[in-house]
Amino acid sequence: MARTRKALPAQVDVAHLISAGVLASVCPRALIEEVLSETGRASQRERLLPAPAVVYYVMALALWREAPLEEVLRVVCEGLQWLGDSRAGAVQASKSAISQARTRLGAEVMHQLADRVLRPLAAPGAPGAWYRGLRVMALDGSGMDVADEAANASYFGYPSATRGQSAFPQARLLGLVECGTHAVVAADIGPYSQSERVMASRLLPQKLTANMLVLADRGFYGFKLWQIACATGAKLAWRVPSTSKLPIEKALPDGSYLSTVFDSDDRRSERVGQTIRIVEYLLTNSATPTQDSYRLVTNILDPEDAPALELAALYHERWEVESVFAEFKTHLRANSTVLRSKTPELVRQELWGLLLAHFAIRQIMAQAAWPRGLDPDRLSFTHAVRVIKRKMPQAAAIPP
């Protein structure tokens, strides 16, 4: 059965133009021009689709997942023109021309923009974002379905399946998230077969700071990655399997204890270990009863700085990162569960654009919540997307 082609309004209304303003407020034209120059991707001649417009277009793909490519481009160009950019006039471009423009841009420009734009948002003392002066962060990864094209399948690979083969190749996305705002402050993208630990070993040394407390699930713990993260000065509270052998060396007043961990690859007779603190607890009266105990390891060795009960309660803020991935996969991607791009380079480009668009939405939500003393978690992400796309121009923070 033939499908009806979806189109955005013939006359782009103020609300759609406001959406372009939200994107422009996160990535100003001057910053885009600077990154384009540094990466050698600036337009060398007058083109139908200049590189800065393509940058905004890639970000806009995340806001209008339901619309055809040409319609999204029209909204972006008319929106930028309305914002005062005389260089972004109305454009009639085919899918082929759009694909060629995106290929010329490449993925590195969007990567560099994300590296400069993504950052923690919460000011000291902001509701829901801090624990005893430490910014609460969470680390996790997820698979993102990409178009089932030969190039994507070769580069990204398929996740394992109980029977046969998964329907789509998947890209691996690793995110470092500020729990209080759901803002992704740093990310890495790779093939599905790439280990999250390997990706984290590249990301954490560049992005962790001494005022952060990083939460992570048991899949991340390993002696080498633990040392890499500790070397940044950040505080850590990571879950480890309950079967890990961590003998009690010193019991502490709050019920936690000290132990020592070693590098399993170190075969010397006198190995150098690292002291850690362990917090063990069991959830009772939970929605999903379990007999498995939780075991956290932390480099906060003094229980006065972080009592065991407080760490046990705080650890479950880690689930905020799962909500962020749900925002990517469900709320921003609407009925389209698969990324549109047909090649690995454009998949990475689209994912960096998705991260930038998500950051723009989360920044607007935080700015709306804090003046009222609210935790941004209490606001609806779905409603915020609708507001930015169709309603209330006052919420869009248009740049001058």
C-alpha cells in the first residue's frame, strides 16, 4: 500500500522558526565557521547548500524524524533566514544534493562541535545535580540501530541474537551524563563490537574532573579502567559483581570496609595494589524483588565524606542515563527507530547531530526549571520537544 508523504506546513510558522533558534543558540554561526575552518571543511565556493546550513540541517534531523529530508532542509533554511542570516535563503534541493552536501561536511565537524558544546550545565547548588559538593555523573553505553546497508553492516556489525541475525546493524554509543539535568557532557561512537571499557578508557581521561562523582554499572569495572578514572581526580562509585573476591581488610563504622585490588595481568611476586572501599547492601520491598546483593566500590575511603547509606541511595541515580538513551531512541526519533544514514561516516555525523540537538533541548529545560527551584528531571522531555517544535516561542531563547 502506498504511503502518504508527510510534509511540514507550506508556510513555516513562528514555532518552527523558533526551533532553528534553539539550535543556533547552542551552535552559534561563529563557532561553526571556526570549526569548519580548522577541519578544512569550509565551503570553497558558493554552493546551493553551504556548510554551516548543513550543520544546522544535521542537528534538525533529530527534531523532525517524521519529515522527509527536503522538508527538514526547507525549515532549517527559512528559519536561519528569519533569524537574520541572509546567506540562508530558500533552498530546493534533491535527496542526492543533500546527501552530497552531508558527505562533503563529513563526521569530524559535528564531532568537534560536540566536543566544544557538550558540557555540564548545573551551577553549584542546583537542585538534583550535586552530592556534598560533587557533581553527580553517570556512565553507560547503548546500541543504536542503523540502516541495514552493506557498508554499515561491515563497519558497525550486528548484535548477537538467540536465533539467526539481528534485523539491523548497531552503532555503540557511550555517554557521560550529568544526572541532575540529563545533559550528555561527553560521548564516543564506535562499532557495536567495540568494548565499552575501551571506549571509556579514551573518553574519561579527557572529560572527568576532580569535582565529579561518577556512577557506573558492573560492566565497567576493571583494574586498568579504574586506575585511569582515579587518575583524573574524580570520585567513583561503581557496581561490581557480588562474586568478586574482595576480602575485608578493615571494617568501618558505617558498615562498609576497605580492601585492596590488583591488576590480574601483573604476574610479579610483589604486586602493587590499590586500596578501595566497598559498600554492600540488599534491596528490600522493591518493585522487582531480588536476592542479589549490590556491591559498590568507591575511591572515597573516609566514610565521613560519603556514608554507606547515602552512597547506596545515590547509586540508583545511575538509572538516569537509561532515561537519556530512551529520549534518544523513543522521544526524539518518533516512529523512526532506525537512523536514516546509509554509510558509516554519515551515521556518525547523524549521531553527533542527535547529541547536539538533545543537549539544546536539555539546556532549555534546565533554564526553565531552575528559576522555579525545580529539578529538571521533573519536567517532561516529550512536552519540551513539542514546545520547541510547535509552541511557545518565549521558551526558545532566540539568540540576538
